[in-house]
Amino acid sequence: MTDTTTDVTEHDEYDEYGEHDEHDEHAGPESPEAAEILASARLCVDPELRRAIDSLPGAMRRIARYHFGWEHADGSPAAGHAGKAIRPALVLAAVRALGGDQAMAVRAAAAVELIHNFTLLHDDVIDRDATRRHRPTAWTVFGEPDAILAGDALQALAQLLLAEDPHPGAPAAAARLASCVVELCAGQQADGALERRGPDEVTLDECLAMAEAKTGALLGCACALGALYAGAGRSEVEALDGFGREAGLAFQLIDDVIGIWGDPGHTGKPARADLAARKKSLPVVAALASGTPAAAELAELYGRPSADGDLDRMAHAVETAGGRDWALLHAGDRMSRAINQLAGAVPVPEAAGSLLALAEFVTRRTH
């Protein structure tokens, strides 16, 4: 069911239910500011996450702890990382930007991270991904039914955290998060429907709408929850939601580029993985819509089983047809829109610094 967000990824944001969030691991060099923000968020949120996970029944707890990188498959302790915590960092940064107390929003931040990982567990099953964060995915270790059920349990835990939170913003946050999950599922369903159509039967507008639902929705929700926990008004909440959505779409565009040209040593996934799966990612659909000879070649390659060298030929065709350049340019445009939305909610640049640093981090990955 891919937060984009390894974390902004890992396959990933349903990865979301789609973001190769997972591809958070293949982010480029972190700015010192972004690194500090993310490390601080992980430090704040991890104890709440662990408390929530430890409340699960034994079998579900074991799968969740494996998925988060805290245990090996045999239950022994592991030092693996659970992603970069971009979504919880957005919650806490939004609270600070609007003058709230981030300590009061830790449960909300943990809830968003639980939803993100619920989508990743399901997404890996749907996409048949065998690797995440450089080790076998949960379904390949524990089986499909148990991995799906563990994901369901994470979603329930997220809602429970908010239901039990005495903060006055919690009820509105719970409703918004539940609505976001519906949107994530709709985006994932649309993605599957697009995959079943022919290469020449999918439009860019359809793919952009699907990407916003799969990836932008949870990033926007994270920012909106931060605004709610800061006691912000409706206009600020909606502006921050818009900021996250636009940044999320920029993320997905970059993530789709990485899904074709990313370094497997950084992504933890095979080279050209998205092409091998015949994903109708945004660069691919832009290339197919170009009307060029390379577009025709790409359509022909996409419609047949891969032979030796076909994946490299596909990547070359996408680039020649302009798909890579289109995705990168469009990502820049979406980031500009995100900044405009942020300025409407947080007009003082200094207060918006952390949110901008996070948005720049997730859209400047190079591997």
C-alpha cells in the first residue's frame, strides 16, 4: 500500500502507498540543518513508537520490530535504521513554525510514522518487493498474510495514539489522518489500475493525480497535524497541507527519476527496478507522451518481456524522449508552489526554516 519517505522511499509514500520511501536511504548529502532536524525528530519520536509497537500481540510485535529494523528475523536485537523520520519531523517542524510546543505533538508525529510504515508493509506485498532498507522485506520473511496484518495493526495503533491523546487538537487530527488513509488507498488503487492499462492509455494528468494521493497526501497531512497541534486556524492548516502536498509531489518526481537511474548501492534495490516492473512512473509517462521516435521505441519495449539489454534501452529512451528532464523541471515547479503555500501560513522566513530545510532535503536527492 508509497510518505515518498527509506523514509522519503524506501519503496516508497503505499510507498506512499508508493513513494519509494524508502529511497530515503538514497538521499543526497544532508545539509547540517536537515540532519539535525531529522536526528532530533527521531530522538523525540522513537520512544513513543517503541512503546506503541511493544503493546502489540507477540507475533505482530515481532514483525513490526523487524520491519523497523530493531530486530533480526530471529528476534535478536538489530541496529538497523527505521528510515529518516521525515514525516514526523514535518509534524514537529510545523508545530514549531506556528509557535506551538513540539513536546505536545510527539504522539501525533508517531501516529504519522506508523501510518507511513503501514503503507510500506502493504506496498511491499503489492509490488512484490523483496528488499527494503538493504534486507529482505517483512512479507518475504514472515509471509504475506502476517505482513499485511502487521500493517493493519500499525494503522490501528496510529488511530489509538490520537484517540488516547488529551491534546485539544487530537480529535481533528484523528479525523484528518483517517481521511488521509482513505486517500492513500484510493491513490494506490488508481496506481494499480494505471499499471493494467497499455503504455499509450495513460495520461500525465492521471499520473500526477495518483502521485499526489499516494505521496503528497501523507506529507500534507503531517504538516496539517502540526498546525492543528499548534492551535492554528483553518487557513493555516490548509496552507500547510498544501505545502506538504506540493513538496510531496516534487519528492515523487525525484523518486521516480531515482527509480530508473538510481544507484542500487544507495537505493537498496536492483538497477532499473521501476522499468523492470513496467511502472508507469512520471518520467516514463512524460516520455511516452512526447510523440518522439524514442517514445515509440519505449512503448514497444514496455509492451514485451525484457530481453538482455532492454532495461538500459528503456532508460535511454526515457531520457532521449525528455522524460528525465521533464520530471526534474516539474519537481522544481512543485517546490516553488510549496514555498508559496508555506509563505501563506508562516510569513516569517525564520520561523519556516525547518520546514524549508526538510522540503529541500527530500527534493535534492541525487542517487
